[in-house]
Amino acid sequence: MADLYPSIAQCAVVATAFKVLLFPAYKSTDFEVHRNWLAITNSLPVQDWYYEKTSEWTLDYPPFFAVFEWILSQFAKVVDPEMLKVYNLEYDSWQTVYFQRSSVIATELVLVYALYLFVQSSPAAFKRPSHAAALSILLSPGLLIIDHIHFQYNGFLYGLLIFSLVLARKKSTTLASGLLFAALLCLKHIYLYLAPAYFVFLLRGYCLGPKSIFHVKFGNAFKLGTGIIAVFGAAFGPFVYWGQIPQLLSRLFPFSRGLCHAYWAPNIWAMYSFTDRVLIYVAPKLGLAVNQDAVNSVTRGLVGDTSFAVLPEITAKMTFILTLFFQVIPLIKLFLDPTWDTFIGAVTLCGYASFLFGWHVHEKAILLVIIPFSLIALKDRRYLGAFRPLAVAGHVSLFPLLFTAAEFPIKTIYTIFWLVLFLVAFDRLAPASNRSRIFLLDRFSLLYIAVSIPLILYCSLLHQMVWGKSFEFLPLMFTSSYSAVGVVGSWVGFLVVFFTS
Amino acid sequence: MVGPSPHRPRRKAKKTTTGNGSEVSSVAPSASSRSSSSSSSAKPAYPLAAFLWPARSSVSKWEILPLILMAVGLFRWAAGLWGYSGFQNPPMHGDYEAQRHWMEITTKLPISQWYFHDLEWWGLDYPPLTAYHSWLLGTIGGLIDPSWFALHTSRGLEDPTLKVFMRATVIVSEYLIYVPAAVILVRRLSKHHGVNTWNAAVALTAILMQPGTILIDHVHFQYNTVMLGLVLASMSSVLAGRFMWSCVFFVLALGFKQMALYYAPAMFAYLLGVCFFPRINVPRFLGIAAVTLATFAILLLPIFLGALYDAHRGVDVRPELFGHPAPLPIFSEHSFKINYSAWYFPIIQQAAQIVHRVFPFARGLFEDKVANFWCALNVIIKLRNYPSELLQQASLLLTLAAITPGCFVIFIRPRKENLPLALATTAWGFFLFSFQVHEKSVLLPLMPMTAVLAGNHGLSKNVRAWVGFANLLAVWTMFPLLQRVDLRIPYFVLSLLWAYLLGLPPTSFSVYHQDGNPSWSGFATTTLHLIFYIIMGIWHLAEAFLLPPHEKPDLWVVINVGVGTIGFGICYLWCLWNLVVGSGLVESSKSEKRKAKTQ
């Protein structure tokens, strides 16, 4: 352990200093969302939490997160009681800003601790790579942009996820890992996307015997079953008792939204939409019909009305089936080989599948792929080869989240700093694979990373200088299409690595 | 499980030059034994060393330098998100408005009016290079949004995009001047002392993360780093033996901000020294003199030519006088001797006005509360009761007394490695005893003193303790200035961060652990520093939670000034002592070399 410098704690201190300096930075509506939740949970009885709608930003996270907000509101009361009034919309006194921003930093300590455990629990030969991977997550530009500027509590939530993944490493703590994940689901339901991997892993590795799948460990199954029921009971039980479940579910799963989010997340549907846009100009020459109503809708990117001019419409059911299909494929391997490394790979691939094929995916969900992948990216050089384009694409795709001039240098320079630092460090730390690497993939990722530089320049500076305020959708479309290529490319690359190792 | 066969890097690792200047015994492990290096017992002595730890071996400076520059740039920009001086503070606003206003007048008015225009509203009172710099920035900014620098109507403008532009101009100016100069200086200084590149990188980061410069330039708002950068360039030219270039850079620094005069005596003494010792070198002396004069001439030429041209086309420098001649601002009693209609009169008029604006002799001994001798003395003796003539003479005498020893030493022993300490000594002397000192001027003595980190034993506990002490004390004396514009949080974050990185109090007391044989000087340093740190800590608590008594509303600031003055006096003595020791004038054994204070 003597050689692991800088330590996680040292990085956390310096990162915290930077994050505190970012207090006055731009904050999105998510800041008001969370302030509103503080107010709701603090000033209303629990029965009203999921019915309150004074603000348009209603409570749409599961009950544990509401409890988390309630706990925070106990401190908020001391800082500035004005922020806890439900009708006090858009309230952002400096006390409120300082309090909410510091609460993000303070709860992120969970992530720091989880990463520490991750390094501790990794085998001696992998300590150095694991340490580098842990630092890359701690200093992730994704978390910086989303949590500390845009405003959310992902550091805390992903901290719990990593904690749970680390617990899955040892047989003795597998049960705790499963229960912690259940609790995480009750904090934010986006992690349902990863649940299939957990299900298969716990089933095969914990409830069934190592030799034969017909050897059921009833004791373990009972412990896990009752534990999970207890966790969910604690979260949803009261609402079942009050008969509020339909209302709660309608808040958690707003299916009325469209296929693509306002900014296209860089997934298959972004490529699909891009192709459709291109086809609008090409289709007449090919003799294809163009739906004129749709021509102006996608570009505006308004939530809920994505429709295609040339290509067939995509329904929620289709996305669901595709997601499940691409999740099941890696899960078969996990079922046959329930080791920790395969488990993390399967979690990553579940994240990929849901991000790439899901309905109304938010670009922030890319963390669902990047963070688990980081844990095994340094396993050998082939993993790293698949990770590289993801690291570039995933973070570049977050740039449109921040569009103010003052934050532009922070998001770009910080991301470049992180990419240079960690891609160079990873390159030195990742051991060579004992299988030959895929030549094409390496060249692809180099070319891909090179393209990002003119792209960022165009989207952030050149476009405005050339076009002014018109064609505002173009930089967004380019960014998400570019990133989509990277994410899909890294997904294909990782699938190959996953199944051949 | 796959065995971790260590991946062999494609590029051959460079061998780092191990010098005697490294504090941590960094046994540079060769690239092939990377896995075995984990068994070495060396470990970083402070967090900044830990951050650069992975770069100890086989990382070229071209990999580490961009990362350092990006990281320090990020901290600068993030700090710039906070408010600037005068933000939402009408009617006069602050330094930010002054700088913006200069961009306005230099881009919108004929050059001959720059130093005359409406002096009540932030009239230009910096030397010409600042004016040209403002003109350049104002021209660029005017292309982006003409309303930012529109004449008269843009006063006190608080457009958030303008703020971004202004912040960017500070960063860009710094990255074009201060940062390259610092990089080159650190490289030359460390090469001169045989310090290895890894230690040089640590020193560079420490210098660039100095809380004082970030807080004043990037948060409070000014362009000090341009002047400081030019002085750094002048220093590194000296290290490279290019004396003419050092004159050029130094004159440019003077031409940007007259505060560079704090360094001038030491610079002059050094350059004079190299002309006299070891043997008299007349050509060098003449060259230096000629280059200095030529640079001054080129610097002033645009203003003078512009004034002649404006006079020729009938543009009046003071339109508000409707053509009536006004006496010169200085030597007014001799004004009658001057022919107001001579062709050369505009030049005399401009020169007199620049001197009058740049050197405000008419103002008092000190303006605000600043941690120098006069302001501290004022607490005990009311200086207002004395004639200002007498005070100015006393100030002149004391300043001369304070700078003479340092200048003398560097003159008779002109060793280039001692230049930073000589500059620091004279700058401390000026800061403590000259008149019209501003609290921000403490950046001047700090800059060369911090540069000592890149020198021999620069990162040793003793030097880190002293340089850290000076820096932390200096930002502490600037706290009243910063908290007036609600900059407490950036103040605490940046100064604590720097203290943390260098392992200094209040985050760590490891610099005061004496390994080996404890010495009396080490013990004295520790006691002295700890007393100051404790006072600073208590002061912060008192300032935050206690109201000063009614009859003494300025009590906290006065205490700050008093403590700061004593501390800076000690820093002055430390610099002077080390300068004397470094020049070899005093025979000293190695252990005494670390001796901090004369008494």
C-alpha cells in the first residue's frame, strides 16, 4: 500500500476545494427540484408527498429518497427555513445555495468510502490499477458536471452502488450487497436497469449451489427473500397501506414522455433520428414517402412528440423488448460463470443495453455505464480499448447540459484534463492481455478521440460565429450523434471482450 | 485469473537527473522495475508531492506540464465565478470598473486624451503599457459586444457575459506572460541548483497555486500577473545571462505598473554589480544603459507621437477647457517658462501628466489600512498631527535604510541565484516603509520569495515553512479587503488548499518536525510561526463571532495590520539573512545555514 499516491483522501480534499469554488456556478432546474422536495418532505405529512403539485417539479423519486430529503431538511431548517416553504418557488438565497451544494459534497463521502473499500478489497496485484480506477471515478467529470454544477445527488447514489458491488466480492457479504442494492432501488429507480444482473448473480451465486443449479440453498434464498421484502416493505409499505401505490407509480414512471429526451442521449435512437433527418433530404430521390408533419418536430426536440419523417415509428414496447434482449445475452454468461468480474461486466452491459435502447433515456444515465465499467476497465488492455471511446463519448455527451459561457472552460478543460490524465495513466497500468487484441478497435478509438477536438470546437465556438442563433439544434445533433457512435462502438467492443474472455 | 504481466511502455523512459536539491529521497526507479518500486520506503512528505508522486519516474515534463497548467487554470477560472471588487456596489464600483473603464477610454478616445479624461471616474493612473493592454483588450471585447465599452454609457456595467470576458482576459494575459515566465524561471533556477525535474514540477505547481495572486487577480480583479510575469521574465533572463533582455522585460514591467519600482533598486544594484565584479565591464554597462533607455523610449513613443498627431489635427487634450491653456500638473511654478504653442509642447504636457498620474505624491502617507510600518505606527502615534513633508522625508529615509543592505549585498556579490532573495528583500523594504502602499502590493515581495521554492533546498521543511508563512500571513492581511466584497469562501478555500498542498499549518504541522539533530534556530522558527498562526486563527474566530467595541469599530482591522506588520518585518529579516548567507559574506556551517533569524 505504500505506493498508492495520491491517496483517495488527498484527492477528495483537493476535489472538495474545487467543488466549493463552484458554489456560484450555473445550476439547472434540478436545483429547484431538490429544493422543492426538501420543502415537501419537511412541511407536509407523508400521505401528501406524492400528491403535492404546487410546483411543476413534483416528487418523482422513490420513498427512500424522499426520506433522504427529509433528513437533509432537518439541517436546512437551521440554515434558512425559507427554503422549506412549498410555495416559495425558485427560492435561491445564498444560504440555500450553500446548503444544497454542500449537501451534495457531504453525501458524496459515501462514494469516497466505497472507493476506498473497492481498493482495499482488490487483490494485491491489482491494487495499483484499482487505485487509479477509483481516483478516476472520484474525479469523474461526469459527476462534477452533473452533481456539482448542474445539481443532483449522483455521487451519493453511485457511492451506494459501488459499495454494493464491492460487497458482492466476498461470499460472506453477498447478502448485504443484495439488500443494499434493494435499498438503492428505493432511492432512485433508474437502477432498475441494472437489476437483472443482480438478480442473476444473486440467484446463481447465492441461492444455488456452486456445483449444480439443482442444488438450491434454501437458507440463503429465504434470507435474501425476506430481506428484500423487508426493504421494499419499509419503503412502499406505508403507501400500500394508504392505497397510494397507483399515484406513486404514475409519478415514478411517467410513460407519457417521448422516445428521446430534450437533448438526445447518445444512443441508438439518436443515430436513428439522425438517419431520419438525413433521409428527409435523401428520401425524395429514393422515392420514399416523407411525413411532412414530422419534419419540424424532432429538431425542436420537445419532450413527448418525437416522430419520424421517413423511418418507422418506435414504440415503447419495441424499446422494452430490445433492451431486455440485449440484457439477457450477457446474463446467460453470468449465469454460467457467476464470478465477480463477470458480474461487473454484466452490470455494465445491462447499463449499456438500457442506455442504448431504452425509452426516454436521459444523457445523464451514461454514468450507469461508465461507473461500473471503470471498475474493470483496467483488467487488461482489451478492456481498456473498449473503455476509451466510452470515456470520451460519455463525457462529451454531457457538455450540452451546461450551456452558459462561464461554465464552458470548466466543463471542457476539466474533461480534457481528466481524459489526458487517466487515459495516459490507464495506458501504463493496464496489463497486456493474453489474447490478441482487436486491431481495428484500437485504430477506431484513436481516430474517434481525434475527431472529438474539432467537434467540440465547432459546437461551442464556430457554430455560433458562423450561424449565430439559427440552426441551434445542429451542435446538439452532432454532439449526440458523435457520442452515440462512440458509445455503440465501445459497446460492441466490450461485448466481444466480454464473451471472449 | 490472468497473471498481471506488466505492460511494457512503447516509449523508452527518460532518466531523471537526480540532484542534491530533492527533499524527498526520490530514488528514481527505472521503468522496468515498476512493480518492485512499491517496495521502496520513500513516501511523499506533503500532499502536493503525493499528487505528483506517480510522475516521479519516467514521465517527461511535456506530459506533466500541460496537466499542471490545466489544473491551476481550472482553479483560477472556478475562483473567478465569484464576485469581483465593486460588484453591485455603486456609485464608484471598484477595480473591475477601473479596468473596464480604461478599455472604454483607450478604445473610444484619441490617444492624447487618455491620461486627461474625466479623472474623477477612475482616471487612467497606470503607465502606458497598461493603457496599450487595455486598448488591445477593449478592441477585442468591442468586436464581441460594442456596448461593453461604449463611451460614458457603459460605466458600472454588470453584464454577466462581460464578466466572463473580463475574467478570460486576466487568464489569457497570465497564461501568455506570467505562466511561461514562471515555467522558464523554475526550469532555469532548478537547473542552476541541480534540482531534479520532479522537484521543479512540485515547485512550479506551488508557485502557480499561490493563493495571493489568484485571489487578487482572478477574484478581486486586477492584472498584477502581467507585471509580475514581466519581472519573472526579467529574472529568468538574468539566470540565462541575458542582461539586455532582462532590462527590456524589467522596463516593460515598470511600464505596466509602477509598483515594479519596488524591485528596481535590487535589479539596478545587481546589473550594476555584474558590470563591476569580478572586473569592470564598460561595454556591458553601456549596453544595459542604452537598452534601458531605448525600451523606455519605445514604450512612450506611441503616446508622444499620438499627442503630436492629435495636436496637429486640432484635437484638444482637455476639450472641457475650450482651448484655454492649463498649467502643468507638476512643477506648476515653472509653467510660465514653457512656450504653450511650441511644437514640442504636447510631449511635455503628456509626460508631465503621466508622471503626475502615475506617481501621486500629493496623496497622504497611506490611504487604507495596510499592514505596513506607517499604518501600524499610526495606532500608537497619530501621524496626522505631523507635517506631511516630515513624514515623506522620514518615509524616504526609512525605506532607503531598509533597502540598502540588500542592494549592497547583491551589488558586491552579484550571484544570479541570489537575485530572487534580493528582490524580495527590497520589495519587503518598500512595502513596509514607503508611502502610498496598498495591501495588494504585498504580492510584490511574495513573488520572488515564493520563487525561492524552486531553488536549492527550496522544498525543504525550513524554506517551505518560511515561504508558506509569508504567503499565508499575506493573504490573511488581505482578508479585510476580500471580505468587504463577500469573498470569504474563496479566501478560505484557496489559502487552506495551498496550506494543505504544502503541508503547512493549520492543516499540518509536519514542517516543524525536526528530524536529526534539533537546532535552536529551528525551535525559534517553530515558536515564532506557531504564535502567528495561533493569532491568525483566533483573529478569524473573533472577527467572525465578536463585534468590536463601539469606540473602536476598526479594532479587528487594526490588530490585523499590527500583526501583519510584525510578521512581514520578520519575513524581511529572513530574506535579508538568507541573502547575506547565500552571498557567502558570512562564514556559516551547513547547520547554521538553516538559521532563520539574526537574533
